[in-house]
Amino acid sequence: MAKNLRNIFSLGLDDRDRLNKELGGGIPSGSIVLMEGDYGAGKSALSQRFSYGLCETGKSVTFLSTELEVRGFLDQMDSLNYNVEEHLLFENMLFLHGDLDSGGGVLRSSDEETNRQELLNDLMDEETIWSADIVIIDTFDAILRNDPKFEALVRENEERQAALEIISFFRNVISQGKVIILTVDPSTVGEEAIGPFRSIADVYIELEMIEVGNDVRRQLFVKRFAGMGEQVGDRVGYSVRSGVGIVIENRSVA
């Protein structure tokens, strides 16, 4: 069997959890990763774990959050014992807040209305975002839903064409050996909008919450993993613990 020639970006923190091992030693360079799950499934916590572990291994990360501002992001990371202050200080990590609720764009600007109208274009045109080794967008569906041009295409049943234009841009980025990680809540966007991203994702992970009695258990379901390093677990149970971060659970979920 031919050995995969792509570099593997280790998720690090091997002394703290088994996530990197469960995912085959890391994410292959030149990959689009789609992490999909409903509200509360753990998308943000896992993307925060990814970002911290990648920085700890010496990679540069851009983290764009549509929900958290800088203070909230730092508080969340501290609560998980992912101490990113030094990475931000030394510019290993760039954190950006997508100011969507107030009508602004991904990047704050005095011309908020222009940004509102060109949200996706603004995102794609800002070279600083894409200069890092790994770009994480949490949550990507919020950007799709708040972009007027994309919304107009949805009304015209042309969302698939709009998605393909974005995908073309993403493919150009990853052709440079970078990784793009997108988190999506599938309940907020239509199948025609999210379907193309599922189809082209090199790594496609679905997060599930399952009620067992009074307990809610989370699991990570690996539906596709192209270019894997070692063996990848297809279903990985995990929890999010304050002061600890992501914990891989031994128990299986039926």
C-alpha cells in the first residue's frame, strides 16, 4: 500500500488526552475538515481543542468565531485549561470575531453596510486570515446565513452554485498545504447549501449527543477521513470538562 505523502498536522496534547491518537495522529495538510453537529454537541469546544493543540505543536492558527468576542474566547479557553494567551501574544494564533448580530462583517469596519453586503467576499479577500497553517471558522453556517448575496441565491434556489464558488476558493487555499476547519449546525441551513461542503470535505466528522437514562453522552462519528496517518476510530466518545478540556471516554455508546 502506497504511503501517504501529505504531511500530518498533529493535534498534540498527547499527555492530556487521546484525541490525536483516535484521529490517526492528526489532520493531513491540504484538507478541508467539516465538523457538523447540532447546538450543544461540542463543536466549539472541539475546535478550541484543535486550535490549542495545533499551536502547541508549532503551527499557526487563525480562529474566526461568529459567537465569541476576544474576552469570551479567552474565558472559554481558560475554563478548558487551554492557555492560549502566549500564542496570541506571539502571534501563533490570530483570533477574529465575526460581528454578525450588529450588522457588521467578519472584519470590523467603519463601513458596516458594505461589509454586510459583501460578507463572504470580505472573508475571502482578507489575506491575513488565510496566512496561517490552519484556519478554523466556528460556526460557518452563521456566515452563510448572514451573507445577503448567499441569502438571495437561496431564495432563487441557487445556493448550490454559491457553495461551489466558495469551495473553489477553499480548494485554492488548501492547495498551499493549509487546512481549513469548518463547524456547521446542519439544522440552520438547507441540504442544498450544506450538501456540497459535505461532498468535498476530506475529513467529515459528525458530532452526536445521545441520551442514556439521565445522562447525555457525546460522540464523534468519523464519516470520512482521507489521507489518514494511522488507524482512525470511527466512533469516539468524549466529554467536555471544566478545568480539564476534552476528555476521550472509554465507554461505548450503543
